[in-house]
Amino acid sequence: MRHTTLLELAEREGLVLPDALVEDWPPVLSAADEKGWFRFQRLYDVARSVLCTEGDVRRLVLEAAEDDVADGSRWLEIQVDPSGYAAKFGGITAFTDLVLDAVRQASEATGLGIGVIIAANRTRHPLDARTLARVAAQYSDRGVVGFGLSNDERRGRTEDFAAAFAIARRADLNLVPHGGELLGPASVRTCIDQLGARRLGHGVRSVEDPALLDELVAAGVALEVCPTSNVSLGVYSDLSSVPLPQLLDAGATVALGADDPLLFGSRLAGQYATMRAAHDLSDHTLAGFRADVIAGLTCSQRHCGSRISRHRHLVGTIRGMTSYPGSGPVEPTNEPIAPLAPPAAVPPVVSEPTAPISSAATPEPGYWEKAGC
């Protein structure tokens, strides 16, 4: 969600937003403990509470598509938990219909390929996840391309959601749970072995187990690495500690993502720019991200084919920037998330500093998740 949209809708509804979403935006966050995650989740829920009409949902999806196109993307995946909006929009099915129709309209208006990932919530009962998996399967021919699992991975037992993922697997949906961010390699292992994940939201901490990382590489499991999110939530102390070079050296399939631009103040182009600066990445390496990860995505051949050339244009735009678009200032935290192994050494920063970064750019695939929904 655009920050300006949040402020406008909140004013219309007479909602008083916390300072962290107004004058102190983007907020200083940490998920080093349950209190920190609760604050993050509270801001997330406040942000999505401003969506009160069908028009609001259609606007959000259209703006997400417009921003993605402006950032050089050709494919957007919107992740949403329909049960979180069921009471306000007439039920799970009605809300799913609304989102898919909004996606259709936004795609026609912008030319952007858009898929929807229905995601279950780790903090809710696994039976609820089965219901959502059946909904996802029901709409697998109408724009739903995947099934995910989100929220604090320290809560509940990931393996308890295996039955829901089995339903999604039978519908030939892409299985894309979050894992390997707040918890280490064991969480990644569970997502792969128990849920059958073919792509991981984050998965960055698989670098702590070289044998596991080798397995991910051999299996072609893609990782959605979100550097600014990792730093903001305290997974790593600073951007140069995000182990992107180690993942690349191991041969991992990696896509850079912004996670939630509204709460982290950082969009897609900013992720590329900050990782370029923090790790002295070459144009060839940056351009390789999108081409390499297409196999791990669910976009159609028509959209994916042109996506590579558009991405190379994005890389050329980022080259030589002195201020990086789409990423607000990151406030590093010194509170580690236990247990967290120290990251391996990374190359020194040799380019321009990574912050402050302007707030003028655009988002990455998976925008609904980042939109605070």
C-alpha cells in the first residue's frame, strides 16, 4: 500500500493512525522477541484496517500493479489471507472473487501479469488452513497460482499445516511458505520435507547449514531474499551482513524482494541498489537474479519472456545512482533473534552508502503481503 493511500483512507474513515505510520514513518521495527513481533503485527493490522470498500481493494491492487510496472517488473504475485477480510467483505469466497476481479482489471489496465497466492496464517488453527487450501484449489484456474503460510514462524508447528499443503499440491499450486527468517535451518528443513515447498519466503538462514543449502540448490528451491526486511526485523544487524554472496556462491536460485514496502519503507529497486552497494555486485550478477528465478515463479511464458529484458533495464537504471529509489532509512538493531549463527564474512562495502534512500520508487512481486494484508 502506498503511504499516501494509507493516510487518505484513514482520514476518510476517521481512523487515528499511530505516529509510526504518520510522522515517524517508516517505523523502527524489531522482531527479536515476541513483543517486537507483536508491534510489527499491530502496525500491519492497523494498515489493512483502512480497506473498507470494494473500491479500496481495487485501488490497492491497481496501485500495486502501477508501481510494479514503473519499477520494471512484468509479473506480480499478490499474497492474501481471505479469512482476514471475510467479516468485512461478505465471506472468504466473496472476498476472493473481489480480489481476483481486481487483479483482472489491474492486469488489463497495466499489461502486468498478476497471480494471487492464498496464504494461511501460522497463528490460526491448521483446520482453517485446510479451508483456505480448498479455496485456493477451487480458484486455481481463475488466477490463484500458489498457496503459502505466513506470520511468525516461531508460533505453532509448521508440520501441522502439511495436510493443507497436500490439498494445494493436488491442485498443482505452487507451494510457497515463509520460513528460514526468524528461525534457522530447521525451519527451512520442515518447510521442504513436511510442506513440500518449491519456493521459500525468505529462506535466507539456510546459509547456516551448508548441507541443507546444497540440497536446496540441487532441488531448485527458490529463495525470496528481502534484505531491508531482514535488517529491520533484527535478523541481521546491517545490510552488509545479509549473506547474499554466500547464497549466490552456493548456486542458490535467488529473487530479491521488498517484503512490505509500507512498513519497511523499501521497494524493489531499493533492494537491488542496497545489495549492489553492500556487496559490490556486478551488473551481470544483478541481471541474473530475474532470469535465474523465473523457473521458481508461476508467471506465464508470455509475461516471463519480456520480464528479463525489463529487469536488465532496471539494473541499468540503478547503476551509478547516488540516491537509491524506493527504500526508506533502515534502523539496524543490535538485538539478535536467538538462535542465530553469526553470518559468514562478506565483502566490504565499496560503493555508495546504502542509506538514507529516497521513498520515490516502487514494489516487488508479492505486493499484497507487503501492502499490509
